[in-house]
Amino acid sequence: MSRGRALRHFLGDPSAVAGATILSLFVAGAIFAPLIAPQNPYDLGILSLADSLKPPIWMEGGEAPFLLGTDEQGRDVLSTILYGCRTSLTVAFGVVLVAGTFGMVMGLLAGFYGGFIDAVVMRLADVFYSFSTTLMAILVLGLLKQKGVLVLVLAISLTDWVRYARTLRGAVLAIKEEDYINAARAVGAESHRIILRHVLPNAVPPLLVVAAVDFGVVIMLEATLSFLGVGLPVTEPSLGMMISIGRKYVYAGKWWLIVFPGIALTAIVVGINLVADWLREEINPRIQKAVKGP
Amino acid sequence: MGAYIVRRIGQGLLVLLAVSFICFVIFQYMGDPAWALAGRYATPKQLEMVRQKLGLDKPFYVQYLIFLKNALRGNFGMSFVSRLPAMQVILERLPATLELALMAMLIAVTFGVGLGVLVSVSPHSPVSRLIMAGSLLGISVPTFLTGILLIMIFAVELRLLPPFGRGEVVRLFGNWRTGFLTWNGIKHLILPALTLSTYQLAVLLRLTRAGMMEILGEEYIKTAWAKGLPQRSVLFKHALRNALIPVVTMIGLQFGELIAFSIVTETVFQWPGMGNLLLSAIFESDQPVIVTYITFVSIVILSLNLLVDILYVFINPKIRYV
């Protein structure tokens, strides 16, 4: 897959472009939150209960500068969403980095050397996979009774690495049989050189798809854990926690406390999933053939 | 096949042993196990008796063996909160969770596979595009949000369906109370079951579509069309049968996910099931209930995985286990 062709395919796929646009908007919003948010929702000095539960600005009772209304403590909903996206994206990047690196190393070792290490990694992968990252994270965090971004990243990565390990192992097993690997061996290249120079670069495309899908899954998982009360502490802005607070006001008709953070959460995940879909089809020529067929 | 099953059961038991060890560590070192067995309101004398009975003065491995022995009898101690045996507390909640999960699976498999086939036949029609957009939302909206939105629409705004609880239940046999037999019980089941099924439905739909589209491009399918076989036969007998293999794998692998999301769904709808119980147990540090839940769920997941592996053989005669 040449870079030029991939770019042309990308630009020719409206949903991939839309996904990437949505995603970059939210990433930019999250990075520049302190500059663009009307309020720092976690600066307790500026919050006033007099501003609590205000509806969005276009409704009766809405007030500037609270564009999307305020929550029970008078926090600006839009600002909290921007700060919440910051946390969500940080956790997702953290997990992709930690779980991705560890999973890649384990997958490479298992696929390339086989034998005992392969057996252990694959058994662990089976067990973790069938117990599901969500279930394990709920149990681990619930029992630890520790909260924070780092704890969350580690608790999710504890089982999440097997996604990467499995994929990379499969790719390595396929690549190992290719002629160019035999050629490298024949000219006397050492194992670590073969892994780094020949195997890894060819195993990257399927890993990218896994990382993209995982990114979206982790964003939903962080929100879910924070919603359940085992994720982030109340001092960290989180979309999941906003919705959990908003849930208390469902019967009071304060819909903006749920709908706006809900839209933000869904939009980020839709964005990354659109990009992941494009990547998957770009990499798997068999599906493309079927799509273009009669 | 026989040897394969025996080996798989052996591996399953090994995993259970590891789970039991983790549970033992939770039990022994996160809270006083004597309290766990005697209950929160035990007298000092009762506590002393339990300590002796547990053999807390004995070496580590002896303590672990005693824990195993008790666990094998389903004895995980008393719940701190209800002061009833933890196993009994969990089993009382089992029917609610099982009915919810079964209903959700039924919805997810029927519509996931059905719509997946539909979409694969004419991938570019407007209906297919609409379904695919829906499935994208399905995998992008977290379960808890789906649940709350359904409550906002159908319970708060339209007042069509109840927002929480299980409604009227009828005692079937023993401790099994079912919500299937009353209209009120079924009305209570609709929203939670839809919530729990959404994500799985979308995943199965996308998987079925991808598998079908790959297979519909194969030569033997072209041959089947060329022979003039009816569409129903080509799609379901020739194509779907092969496309189903990854789908069945996914269903098998998703039981853990289903259990995890049932915790979320039960919390949103205050559904009186095991997941709801687990979350309260976590917040109340009710160690015996947590440990029982983990053990119970592990056994369920491992058995179901084995069952799915055996099912494979019936779907695809090409698979032979050695």
C-alpha cells in the first residue's frame, strides 16, 4: 500500500474524511480547552450556586455565557465537556500506548519464537479475552478502591494488551513464512534484526486497525467506569460522570445535562470508528473486491 | 474430539484454580475473613470460634486448601450486609439476570444476523446504508447512555414503558421468579433488554455483513448462482453457513462482555439482578459476595466457551479437533 494511493483513497471516502474531521475538532477542543472554554469548571472559586441548573442559552431562563446550560453546581456544561474530552482522550492515548507497546512485544515474542512463551501468552490472551476488558476493569477498580487517570490506564491495560498481542502474533506467523524472511535468514541476519527490520514494518497495518478500534472502545469504557463510580474521582472532569450526575435530573426535565455530553462522547467514538472502517477496508483487499463486484 | 474436550476442561479447571487463588487473596487480605464468615454483628466469642475453625494460625498453603474446600461446597461465607450466605444471595438474583441476558441475546442474534445478511445482498441500497449508519451508532454509543436515552424517551417523555425495576414476577419453581408471565413483567423487560442488546446487535451485524460479503465473492457462490439455485438456498445454505463461523466465535467470546454490560444495564434500570448486586457489594466492601460473584461468573464463562467450541463442529464439519 503506497502512501500516495492511501491518501487518494482516504480523500475519496467521504465518511473517512468526516470521521477524521470530527475527531480532529474534538482533539483540538480538548487540547485548547483552557483557552477556549468560557469557564474553568474545576476552579471552585468562580462557581456559584445561583447559576445552577440553567437551561441552554436559546431556551427561556438561559443566560450568557452558559451556551449549553449549567449543572447542579453551576458549572458551565460546554466547558465541562471540553475538559471532560481532555480526560477521555488522555486515558485513551495512555491505554493505546501502554497496552499497545506491551501487547506488541508479547505478540512479537510469541509469534517469532513460539514454544513456551507462545503457549503462555495465548492462554492468557484467551482467558483475558473471554472475561472481557470491561468486566475485569470493573472488578479490579472496584476492589482496588483507588481512583485516578493513571490507575484507570493501568487497570484497562492489564487485560487490553491481549488485543494487540493476538493481532501481531497472527501477522508475524503469516510473515514468517514469506520468502523475504527466509532470504534474510539465508544471508545471516540475526533474529532481532529480522524482527525489527522485516517483520514489524509488515505487521503494522493490521495493528493500526486494532489501535483505532481500541481507542474508541477505551473512550466508551472510561465513560462507563466513571458513570458506575469506579473510574475517575469526582475531582477529574469526565463525560461519564457528567451523565451520571445528569441522570438524577432526568425526571425534572433537565435533558441538557445528558444530551450534550452524550453527543460529545458519541461523536468522538463515531469519528474514530469511521476512520477505523476506512483503514480496515484499505488493508483488506478481499473486502474491497467484494464491494466493487457485481 | 473426546481428548480435546478433556484437555479443554483441564485448562478450564486450571484457570478456575488461578481465579480461586486471587479470590483467596482478596478474601484473606482485604478485610478480616473471620468477620466475613461470622457476619458483621458477631460477638467476640463467635469470632474466636470462627478464627479457630478457619485455622488462621496455620501456614498459608493450609489456609488456601481450607478456602478451596469451602469453595467447592459453595461456602463463601456470609454477606456482610444481608447476613445471609453469599451463595444464596447471588443465586436469588440469578433469574433476573438470566432472563435479561437471554432476551438481549435473542434480540441481538436475530436482528444482528438477519440484518447483516440483508445488508450484504445489496450493500449500496438506501436501506442498507441506513442500517449501516445505525450499526455505526450501535457500536459507538456506550450501553449506559443508550439506557438513559431510552428512559428519557420512552419512560419520561412518552410514558409508554416503566423506567426501572422488574415489575410483577411470578414464582415458577423453588426460588425462580419470572417476569415473562405477566404483561407488567414483560413491559419492564423491554427497555433493559433493548439496551443490553444494542451493542452486541451492531457488532454481530457488522461481522455477518463482512463475512457474507467476503464469501459472496467466492467462486463456489458464483457456481451456485450459475447453477440457477434459488436465492434463499445460495444465501442461507451456501454463504451464511460459512459466514456464521466467525459470528459464532464472536457470540462465544462475548459472554464476558454480555455479563459486564449486564452490570451496567442493571445499574441504569435498577434491575434486581446479579450485576446490580455486585456493584452494591463493591461499594459496601461486601467481600464474600464479590468473591462468590467472581467465582460464579468464571464458571459460567468457561463452560459457555467450551460449549461454543463444541458447537463449531456441528456448524463446520471441516473442523476436526485432535
